[in-house]
Amino acid sequence: MVKINNLNRDDYQKDWIALRAYVSERAFEFGDFTLTSGKKSRYYFDGKQVTLSPEGAYLLGRIVYHKIKELGIDAVGGITIGADPIAGALAVVSFIEGMPRLKLFIVRKAPKKHGKFKLIEGPALETGDRVVVVDDVITTGGSIIEAIRAVRNVGCEVVKAIALVDRCEGGTENIKSLGIDVDPVFTINDFL
């Protein structure tokens, strides 16, 4: 297998700067908004404007790869729909960078009601797999915590949670209370 680009620390810094500009330009809107939690906010962050665009997905896939490449990770995924494009982007980057056996997965909000009745889609997670959970945003941490519980129920060890943006509204603390390291690409402070 040929590596197109063996990512190093300089690449990470360049990608981080480029992604921050991209997120700032594409994913934030300022005004008065009501969030899923019912809280009011003076800004709205729409991570899908980044994760579902070719440039944003590519940059984020490279950054997430950089964050996991030395951890001995077996699988990466999270709750649909925030994790879906991140897992897809990471799939391509991990293959290019020589980590083709990385399992990518998606946790459904509820088990499928037909077929195999799966809650977790993708290559089968196995007991003892070292897992990173991803999402586009952390507010309360609920989606990441839901994914952590799902993969722990099949015997996996969750070693880290990565999000595109941490809104710094208590979610990181909620996730850390489960003994999980939280490593967002950005916090809201990178944009305000």
C-alpha cells in the first residue's frame, strides 16, 4: 500500500488552521437560537456544513487521524448523524495513511426493527476493541455518552471522545465523569 501523505505535526497545524477558517466561514450563524436542549444561544453551530463538504470532511478526517494514529485504536464511530460523515472521512484518510483495518461504525438512535436488529452498524466490534467516539459538536455530551454506553455494552474500551467543536456548556465534564478523555478539535473560544 502506498501512502499519499504520511501526516506529521506540521501537517496537523496547517490542517487545523485551514479547518478553523472553514468552520468559521461555513458553520456559525449569530443571532437568537433555541438549542435541542431548550437552552437559548446567541450563536448556532451547524457542523454538517463542514462534515458534509468535501474540503471540510477531508481536513477533519486528517485531523482525527492525527489524533488517533498513535493510540492503538481498533474502531472509531458514534451516534448517527453527527458521527456518520466524520467516520466516512476518516475511513478514506486512514486507508490512504496505511491504517486499512480500522473499523468505522455508526450507533443508531434505536435498534433496527428488522433484519439483524442491530444498534451498531459497520464491521463487528469485538470485546476488548479500543474505540474512539466522535461527533460534530459537544453541548451536553448526550450523543457521545449514548455512543459510549452502546460500545461498552459490547465489551469495547472507549479511550477518547473527539468532537469538531466543544460548545463548553458542560458536556466535556459529563463525558469525563465516565473516565473518558475528551479531545475536541476546537472549542467555542476558538471562534468567539
